[in-house]
Amino acid sequence: PIVPAAPTRNLFTFARTGRPPAAGPPAADARAAAADVAPPAVAAPPAPPLTFVGLAEDPGPAGPVRTAILSSGHDLHFARIGDVIGAYRVSAIGLDAVELIDTGDGSSLVLALE
């Protein structure tokens, strides 16, 4: 069998060179090191607070009336067009997506059926 040689130095101690420790990197090295630092990552937009999990249809005089089933964590919301849930108003309900309008800034959010 091959026996490894005994280690020649202790990996947990540093050798003393007799020189005083350096005061720090030169200014040029500090600027170069600062330039190498990546800018902070731009955070992704937060996930929508609601998830489109189902669809229900009831017959109506002008055709089917759709109800979107939305989930917000542990709560279910049954919403029709015009209903407000939290900060959103339901503006359209399709077979596979629902469109919500933010009541604060008017932006549109489309949730696909999961």
C-alpha cells in the first residue's frame, strides 16, 4: 500500500516573515477592487398577491356569467367583472386568464389559469 507523506507544514498557522504587516492595499488596488464589485441585482417585481385557480359559469339572459376563483394565500375569492379584491378591480374574465386593474395606479395585471 501507498502511505502518504507526513505534512511538511501546519495549515492552521501562518509563517512569520519578520516584516511588519502591510498597512493595506495601495489606492490603485482599492479602486480596481471596487470596480470589480458587481452592482446590486435589480430585484424582480414581487409576485402578484392573487392566483387564478378556477372558473365558474352560470347561465344568464345575455349568455354565460363568469366568476373567477382567485386565491390569496389561504383565502379564496369569487369575483365577477367589476368586483374589487384588495387593491385590484376585475376588468375581464376569460376561459384561461383574468385581467385585474390596480385601483391605485391603473396598471393592468393578467393572471393565467394555473
